[in-house]
Amino acid sequence: MAEHRVALIAPSHWHYPMYRPAFLGPDVRIAGIWDPSPPLARQVAAEFDAPVFATVDELLSRSGAGFAFAFGAHADMPAIASRLIDGGMPFSIEKPAGLHGDHIAGIRRAARRADVFVSIPFHYRLSALARALSATLPLPSPDFLHMQCSVHAGSPLRFADSSPWLVEPGRAGGGCLMNLGHHPIDLLSWITGADVVSVQATLSDKAWRLAVEDHASLSLVLSDGTVASLETSYRQPARAADYMDFHISLAHRAFTAKREGERLAFLDTASGASRSVDGGWRFKDYFADYVRATLSRAQAGGSPVAGLEDLERTQRVIDAAYLSAKTGRSTVPQRVVSID
């Protein structure tokens, strides 16, 4: 089995523990670690018997890594991406890779010029839920009518030790919408093939009274006429059995589908026939699949699971949502421009 030599950049990020099982796999060797917190870098390194480097540049030049998984505070991600691109290192970077869409557009341009592979962990695309939809009809489909989705996580204060920046607007860019909204927005675009053209948003900080929102409600209209409702929050009870609470329902011309437990229940529009299939989504279940798929695709010279253009598209929707909440009016997301 070929060994992938992997660099870890800023694993103090709150998502790192979800990736960790994949990095412990027999086909992965952690070749080097950098984190802005040296004690945390040493703690992670000890588990892998890996060297710690004082800077990203040192890691790139001395570790012998062939691929990097990059994390970090949202405000720090553009600079991290820039160093990796300048070093010619293929990499995956956690969403949102910056504070707004212009940050991502800049990374896209730099990566295109340097011809560097960059992957975004939109792992909803790898879930049993996505497989169930793909097995039902060819995706993307222009015949979706409506999607309703809600994603609820616990308080960001759980990560005060590793990721205190989560509650700082200047470093996180926002709250629950910025952290939890990208995945369902990407799923919506992925299954429909259409762009969001109108956003109406309401935000609240009532639950935690932090500097970032703990609840967001979005009404979206797509270019093909599909409408969608999206809700995100930091209101999942601390002792809940599931790490996150997730609900989704879909209306298509041919069927309706609704997630019930770990199943996806379909109802045929024409016949009324019903069926239930595996609709697994659990947030933590698909990080390992994402790591394996990403390393395999990069090694084979293929395309990533999702790319920077996909990320910019979701971020432009989120940017529009923050503007809508501020102005009280519906907002048109900035269009994602192709880069030749």
C-alpha cells in the first residue's frame, strides 16, 4: 500500500479531531506539523512521532510532505493558502478559507496560475444521503422544487481552548452561518446545478449573547426557480446524543424525500409508492472518506471532491445573507466569475 506523506497545518482547528482517524490509517504518514500554538503542535506531533516546524515555509522545504491538510482561524487561511500555493504543495483547506468571497477568489486565481490542486471538504457529497439521491435520478437535476434544511450544533464555547477565535467576528467572519451554512448550500447547488440568485436572511444572538450570531434563517431562490429554506444554529444541547442535529426534506417533480432518523423516505409523485433507503449524514462519519478520496484523486491527477469555485459560490451566498440581515432586504449574491 502506497504511503501518503502528509503535512498538517494549524490542527488546533476544531475540525481536526474529526480528520484524525484517517490520519492514523496505515497508508498515511504525518511528515510534519505547524501550528500557531507550539504546545498544541507538539501534542499532536507526539501521537504521530512527527516533527514540528517553526514556520509553514520550513515545513514545506524540509518535511518531504507531498500533500497538506490546512486548517486555521478563518482570518489566517488566505495567508496559509498563499504559502502552500507558492510552495507548489497540493492541499485541502477547511472551509471557508477566508472571511469573504473575495478572499476565496484571490486563492482561486493564485492556484490556477500555479496549477496547484486544491480541495474543499464538502463531504456531504460523499454521504449516504447524497448516494441515495444520485441513485434515484441523474444529478444535477433541474426538476427540484424545494429544499428545507436545518443544521444545529452546540455552543462554540466548547472550543474555547483550541479555537477561541470562533466567537471573534474579525477572525471568524461570523457565527453559526459561517461555520455550518456552507455544506447545505453546496448540497443545494450540487443537486440542482443552479445558482442562488436571491437571499433573505435573519440572524439572532439571543441564545448565547456572543459577538457572533447563534441562529440564522435563510430564504433562498435559485436561478431555475427552486426555493429553499435553511436554518443553522449553535443551539444543540450539550448532552445531546448526536454531535449535530440535522433535518432535510426535498420536493422534486418525481418525488418527495424526507430524512427520518438515518433513513431517507421517498414518496413517488405519480404512484404514491413509498420506499426508505439509507440516508446517513452524520457529520463526523465522512471525514475519513474525504481524506482517502482526496489523497487518491490528487495522486491520480484527478479533480477534487469539491473545489475553490464551489467554495466561492457558497461563500457569496453567505456574504449576501449577512448583507441581507444588516439591511433587512433581500440580496443578490455576487456572481462567481470563471477563471481562464
